[in-house]
Amino acid sequence: MLAMQLAALAEDPPGAAEALELVTAFDEALANGLGRLDERGTQAIIGLAGAVAATPLGDRAGEAAEKVAAGSVAGEHLTALAGARAALLGAVHDALLTHLDDSLGRTRAPWPPAPAEGSAAGAGPTAQAAAGPGSTAQTAAAVGGAGAAMGNLLVGCRSWLHELAITGWRGVGHDLASAADQAIEAVLAEPGLRRLAVLTDGLAGELRASSPVAAMEKVPVRRWADLWTRAVLLSEPDWLGTPEPAELVSGRLLILGVDVHEHATVVQAQVHAVLESAGGEARVVRAAVSAGKVDTIVGPAIWSLLEGYPVLTGALAGGRSVEITDMPLLGGGDLVWQEDRAAPQGAADPFATARVMLAGALAPATPPLDRHPARIAEPVFLEGYTTAKTGDRISLDGHDLAVAVDRLPSSGPLTPKLMATSTACVGLLRWDAGRWLLQPLAIQATVKKQPVEEHTGAWAQGPTDPKVVRSLARAGDAVTVLRERAGRLLRR
């Protein structure tokens, strides 16, 4: 059965490749600048709009393509084109995820439909939360005066994003890359705009580090187009009134593994788990905790930044379950982690959880703005395979699957060498560059004829490998040193 699953994943859904070709063409036009389109760029804009012609976006996207092709690039035109690009990638995401669910026999919760226009204003909180970004009544009811004030902060961000699109990535220099600093500082001060602020700050930082972009050997066209698209949509005032639907949940959290996301200035531990509720259906959920950092804090030292979450990190390091009580669960499957609503419980083997519960657990829906192929990260369990000596490929009955060994974090004991000796794996299935990849979270292997089990979160409360402990001791605790220096500065 597992071999049949791998075989089914070898073929992409019909139309996915063609849709991605349209996105690639638009991204290239954006890289060159929408203010100076050549014939190929014009065709790319028209092709993107044509792909969504039969959708509710059709009229707006078509008008935007005509205006931009004629040299008239207004803010509403860029929003329409960003929406069309996001819709096309969202359709590819949905097709890939449906294809994966069919291959795994996995059941997925639907995203709550938006209510009819005008019905959300008088509805309850759940209905209001589900209303779409185009619902004027819902926006007015939910956002109110506070939303209007936040909306004023968005003008600077939209203006900068507009200028980027007109100029194109290859025309960006230090002046344009830094032109958003004042606007970013303003939105960073508003908690309700934190997603937009962090996203825009990250894009601006990458552009500053790469300026002048024209001198770059290879421009990350797809990545910057993705960031630009999401920022344009998040900077629209209507998004302020569309909170993700949520519910309070209680039960036993059985951890499968942790995906560590590390950037020069931030680290996030995203835990994948199965939530077992009394009398309810088991569900696949995520729980993420984050912390700011500097680029000198790397490897196992990053866990020191998350010491404010001892229940979660203790469960990762000790292989334990967690009892949660009335913790918010968002519609996209993300728990809003609150330590005071979590309590450590007994031992819980992630491989037993994956074998017994994962296949029958209800998978979460995907929030509209997160529908992108690169966002797919589905927990799976594989066993009985053989691995390549480099650990970057597994094979089962003649069917191969690439292993994303480059995603193995340096903050844990899991390495490509260990992956190469594994026979069972709990991991995440991802889709990248036209193929499916397996990202290991936990493996069972045989080392020197002895069974070994390792997890990416095994060092969440400190490394257990004596060699790593000695190395850290010689290098000194970077987090402690930086905290002491910061304390001295504050005392002066």
C-alpha cells in the first residue's frame, strides 16, 4: 500500500504544471518591473488574468491587466494582479493537497464558507470570523474605529510595495530598499499588524542585503514575488476584519515531532501532533513558539531562547504527552500555545502515535492566504524502506522519494548520516520545485547493531551528546553572555 502511495505521488495533478508556468511568467515580468513591460511581460500579465477569468476575480484582473499593459499602474490594479497570482497558486496547492490526501486516504476538514454579503454584521463571532475579505458589513462591524486607525498605517507599506512592482527587483538599489523603513517602524508598533510588519521588514532586509540587485548573479524571483504578493494582500484594510475562526479545545496532545525554523533574527519551533479529545475525533494539529535572536546564536543554543515554554520543550526532550485545557485552536489547525493551559503527562512514543492514530486523524483545513504549494507540510509515517548512502533518498519497492536533508536542523541530533541508517521515519511531506520531498522529524535506525531512535527536538532542554556538551562549554553560552551584556547596558 505504501508503495502505491509513492507511485501515485509521482504524477502531478492535471493542470498544475501549466498554472505554475503562468505564475513563473508573471514573476519574471515583476522582476523586470511592471512599469516597463516588454512584449513577453505584457503577455504574462494578460495570461495571468486570463487564468482567473471565470472566477469572481475575473473582471478586476482583466481590467488590471489592460491598464498595466497600457502603462497605467495604480494600486488597485496591483492588488487585483496579486490576488490573481495568489488564487492560481492556491488552486495548485488545493490540487496537490487533494492528490496527497487521496494517496494517503486522509480526511481533511473543510474551511468554513464565507456568509452571504451583509449577513456577517449581525451574526455571532464564529460567522463574523469566517466572513471573507470582501464583506463590507463584516469589515465595518469587526474593525470599527481601531481598524480604521490601523488602516491609515497601511498606506506607507502599500506605497512602497507599489514602487517595488513598478521598478522591478532588478532595478532595486539601496535607496528603494530602505524607503520602507519609516512605514515598517510604524506598523511594527501596532500588534494587530504584526504579520504584515514582520513580512515587510523581512523583504526589505533581503533587498537591502542584495542591493544593488542588478549585480546579483541569480535573483530569487519566485521567493520575492511570493513575499510581495502576501504583503500586498495583507496591506489591504479588508484583511483587518477577517480573524481566523477559533475554538477552545481540551485533550491529550501526542507529539509527532518538531520542525525548527531558524532565521538570523528569529527562531520558531513548530510542533506537529495529534490531539486526542475525550469523546471527539482525533485531529492533526500544530503548536508553534517563537523568540527573537541574533545571528551568533545557532545550533543547540537556540533552545535557550525558548526556555519560557518548559512544558512544551520538556515534552519534546522527554518524549512525553501534554494535557491541554481550553486552549485556542485556529481553523487552520494551529494551537495558540499557552503554557498555563498545558500540563506534562506520561511517556508517548511518536512512532506508536504515527502507526496507530495518524492515518485516521482529521487533517486541518488551510487558511485562504496560506494556500501555496510551498506551505504544504503534511505529517506522515514511513517504514520498511531502504536509504541511499547519503541519506538524501529513500526507496520502497522500486519507488523513490527525495529526502530534504538540508532541512535537518543543527539544533538536534538528527543528521543525514543517521537518516542513511534508518528503517522508519516520522516526517513531513513537502512539495518543492516540482517534486515531493520527505523532511524527517524522527527516525528509528540501527547503529553498531544497536537500535537507535532520534528526534529533531531531543535537545530541546539541552544537548545529550557528550561531544556537543563539551563543545558548547568551550565556546561559552552565547545566550547567557548576550543577556548579561544587555543587563549591564540597561543598568547604566
